[in-house]
Amino acid sequence: MTFLAQSPEQQTKLLFVNFNQDSTSLQTGSKIGFKLYPLNSIDNLEFTHENNERPNIHLVERLFASSLVALVSSDHPRKLDVCHFKKGSEICNYSYSNAILAVKLNRMRLVVCLEESLYIHNIRDMKVLHTIRDTPPNPKGICALSPHNEHAYLAYPGSVQAGEVQIFDTITLRAVINISAHDNPLAAIAFNPQGTRLATASEKGTVIRVFSLPDGAKLFEFRRGLKRCADIQCLAFSVDSLFLCTCSNTETVHIFKLLEEPKEKPPEDSSWMGILNSTFKTSASYLPAGISDVMNQGRSFATARLPHAGLRSVCTIAPLQKIPRLLVATHEGHLYIYNIDHNEGGECTLLKTHLLEGQPSDCTVPSEEGAASNDRPLTQQSSGLDEPSGSPSSYAATVGRRPQASSSGDAVGPASDSMPYQDPLDGAVGGDELEDIGALRLHDDSEFPPMRHKLP
């Protein structure tokens, strides 16, 4: 979620909060910098990294549990910094023509979302592989990138009038399918960890749908509510793709259970309630289509209650101490952890509330001079830090050892060589590039100067 503009009463709150791709980490951005919190315990929450050298961080995305983070500051909303946070060094930075609204990462690609374009970078050397231009206006930066290496799909709105979702394969760099998900414009989209399902919600916020990929067939349809429309702020699958959670501007967090309908017809229930349910379902087929759809839509398997409505929040289902829990983090600076009854569902029990440290109300932060410098890359200063022997490998060296994803159809080689961007008019220009950028896979990032690029 991206919030570029903050009202005066919100200035002491977090500017950004989000979970990483596998919900093993929580990252927050504030007026004084950013923090990373590992998620491995219910009772304890302590940040493992804090950086107060970069003020007004309104976007911070971490690549799984690696040392790579992508940062955007509201002081320079058009500039992306990719950093190795353990070394305190910058890997590269890119400047774009408009404000960055969202950044998404997986182990193969980094995607930058602007209002009317999307840039797809190769995660190994950060080169621009492809640019999707002239997309429908997307001022909220709604997009999603599958965390799976092979099913590395990108989803983004395909229309401003209706809830169409365009699916793009970031490995083959080809469009896959356009899904007509809702009648109203999209509000949120999310992939499951395997990249085989896509969840969607519209601005109306009453219906959640789940589609299979790459065929786009509708698998599930859930009714979030009947009385109130809602601003859906987040959709998230559990690691096993059995549950889907969603939070909105209401005080209720919904959890849906994704169970396929049994192929064999179950034995008829001869009880009074069974007969009533059977009659109810049969009669639904004779009602008008709109009413029939509502009666056939699934309901939430479980719910959780936040302290009050109107919170800006993100949610996920993460295995804490080997048991899946519901986690809700708010821009007001709280992390709520709930227990889920995986058999019966119902109301979730609040287990723990943690305070996320944000911007102190009496703290002033320096700002860099002039808005005109927004497009000018900052000068990278040498950290002067020598890593001791036996220290953790850099992100670039670590990712180089990961196996490459393969895809059917048009073969694509290793990420460092896959679809290299060759057109100087559309590629990364305005900066000095390394003679052999692929060497980043074999050496420590601190041995190389930072890469700086300015994109049209």
C-alpha cells in the first residue's frame, strides 16, 4: 500500500507498513527511516535492523529474508534505491519520469509501478528487461507480483471503468490473459505463493473472487458483506493457499477457506435443518440472477475484530511457532496477532498486541534541498565497512547461487542473460554501467561502484 500524502494528524504515524513475500518479516517506513521486524514469535517483536539515515520512507520492500531492500522516500518520490541493508551499501538507484507508486519483488524480477507504466527489472543485475507503457491510469499503484520463480506473473488493472485484471508473464515477457473479475474498478489483487491463483476485490468491496492461472477460470466467490461497502486494503493467501484473508476500512478482518467442492454428491441429510437447506438452495435457482448469485456465494470462515473502524492496515496468515496465525499491522503503529480455529472457524482470539515504533512527535528530520533534485540520483558514499570473514554473503552473491526458473514455450536463459534490454531510447540511460554487470553474481557488492540510472 502506498500513501504519498499525509494529513497533519497522521504525521506521527507510520508512512508505510507491509509484510514480505513469505510473511517472515514485517517492514515499516516512517519520517525518520525504516525498520525490519522478523516474525517468528508471538510474545516478542524486536526489529533486527533500523536505518535513520534516509528520512520519510513511504515504500520499503524486502526480498524474502535476504539483505536486499528497495526504498522510496517522499523527498524523492521518483527515485528507487536498492540497498544491501546489512552492509549499509547501495546496490543501484533508478530515477523515473513520475512518482513511484509501488515496488514488487521476487527472486527473478523487480517491478516498479508508475501511474501509467510498469518497469520490469532483472533482479540479478537490475537492468530493465521490459517496460509496459500506456497502462490505464492507476493512481493507487494497484499491482501484484507472484513470489514464485517459474509462475512469476504480474497483475495490474486493465481498465479504469471495470475490474479487469491484466496478467503478464515476467519471465517470457508476454501477456498471458485478461480477466474480467468485477463490474467495478479494482481495489486489491494478490497471488498465492505458488502463483497458480489470483484473488481480486473491487472498489465496492462486497465480493472477493479467486481465479486459477494461467487459464483465468473462476474458482471461488465470497461475499464479504451485504450491508456495507468497504475499501479493501489488502488480500493475502496463507502459505498453503488454504486460506485467504482480507482487511478493509471496517473493523472486521475476514478469513475465507478455499476448499474445492466435492465431486461426489454427499448423502442427503434427512434432518429438518438438512431438508431446509436443500429447499433453500433449490429455490435459489428460480430467483433473479442477482439474488441467486448472492445466495450461492460463500461466506467468511472466520473473522477478527480490530479495535475500531477506519484503520489503514495490511494482513497476512503466517506460521508463528509452527501454527498459522492471523497478523494485522496498522499505520497507526500496532501489530495484532490472532489465533485461528482451523476446524471450526468463527471469531478469532486476540493473542498479542505489539507496538510498532514510528516517528516521534517531537522529532525533526532534515530534508534535501529543492524539489528539482528529485530526478537526480544521490551520490553514493563509500561505507568503508569491511565485512569480517565468515560474515553473511551479500544478496548479489547469494542470489547467484539460486537455481534458475524455466518456462515452457519460448525458452528464456538465465536471468542475467534473459531478454537483455538493448534499445537505448527505452532502456536505462544517464548513468555509468559496469563493464560486466553480471559479475555481481560472483563478487561482493561492496567491490563495485553503485549503478545510477535515469529512465524516460
